[in-house]
Amino acid sequence: MPMLSTMQLSLFPITPRLCNDPAKPALLLMACSGSKLDRDARAIDLYRGVMFQSYRAHLRSDAAPCVLILSARHGFLQPDTEIAPYDERMARQRADQMVADLSSYLRPAAWPTHFGSVMFAGGTEYRRVMRAALALQYGPTLPVLQETIGGIGMQRSQLGAFLDGLAPSFREQIGQHANGTPIYRAYGWIESGAIATLLYRAAPARPARQARVLSVFNGPSGPTADVEVEEFVRGRAKICPRWVSVADLHPLTPKEAA
């Protein structure tokens, strides 16, 4: 496999950002629910409330957010943390206690260093604790975020729309360019080693061709793939490296894949 090209790196210098990085998965903070399993389980499985039903119904594998669950008893939990059933709600007094002693409930290592869009999913007191936790973890200038409001039906709809609207995220960093741009193995359905159909939107008259994906990264115009494409140079076939927009790549048809 040829080495990744570095000829264009000076065109897009990296500006590190802590929050709202569109190349990163979204951050979803969810309130726990009163409805639970009657046995020990991972937090994401233990809670059986309607908001968690909506989460499971709208979750997409190619755009899964980073999830933290705010438990009225335990504080912020990662989804795979195993806990026992309990009965405690986020009343105002309990929210006041948590805000006054956030460091005991925050679990800083569970929070991502970078993330994309943000949503708070839960009632008023839960969202108050979430907001305080976000400010403590990342600083007082909060990122752009969405919050669920209204009745439970409206909140379910808002959560579903948030999950449905998430763009695919980059997955599995495998290196970086000389200017610090991270290089990833996959973005959405596009993965390193995959064969895709390349069809330039800006030049629809050019014939479609097959391209082999080497890696993906967030370029100056958005998600970009480093690919190998067969080109004809002076009448001879030649494998040429190209950087192309992932929007110009399409899955092979069943006939092409056969």
C-alpha cells in the first residue's frame, strides 16, 4: 500500500478545538429513568423509560453519539457501567446537592476530549445538573447545545430528531498528517480497504470508476478520502492517488460487487 500523500497539507492548518468539532461524535447526556430492570445490568440496558426506548429506536451504528447517563443516585455514568436497580429521582433538593459537590459525581475520565453537537435529554433538574457539569468539565463558555423541552412526547420527538440528524462520524484514528490532521480508518460506511464507485459531482460527464479507499480525514471542504483510482495516462492504465470528497464515493452496486 503506498504511503499517504502529504503534498496538500499546508492548505488547511489545524486549529485545536475542545468542543463542537464536526469531525467528532456528538455528546448526548441522558437523564436516568424511573422504569428499570429488576436485576443488575449495564446502565444503558437497566433504564427502560420511554426516552431510552426512543434512543434505541433512533440509534444508528454509523453515527452513534458519545453517551453519558445522569443517575439521580450515582451521578454521571458511562453506558456500560453495571449497576443495581434503585429508586431515586432528581428532585430539586437532590439536584442542589449534586451541583454543590459536582466533583463527586462527574467522573472526569468518562467525558470525551473533543465532541461534535451536544444534547441534554431530560427534565429541568437533570438539565440543570448537566449544564453545571459541562461547565466544570470544559470551562464556563458552553458549546452550542440542544435541550429537550415540553411534555414527554415532545421530548421523545426532539431526541429522535437529534439522533436522526447526526452526520456519520470518523472512527478509529490510525495516524495523522504532518500538520496534525488526524487520519481515520472509517467514516460512515466508507472504510479503509473498501472498493467504492467514484463519481465526481463537479464533473458529471466524467465516467464513473472504481476507487480503493486508503483512509479518511476531515479536509478543508469536509470529510475527505485518500483513494487509489485507475487512470489512463497516455493510453496506459495507471494507479493514481487522489484526495476526493466522501460525497463523491458510492457503494458498489450488486452487479459491480459480483
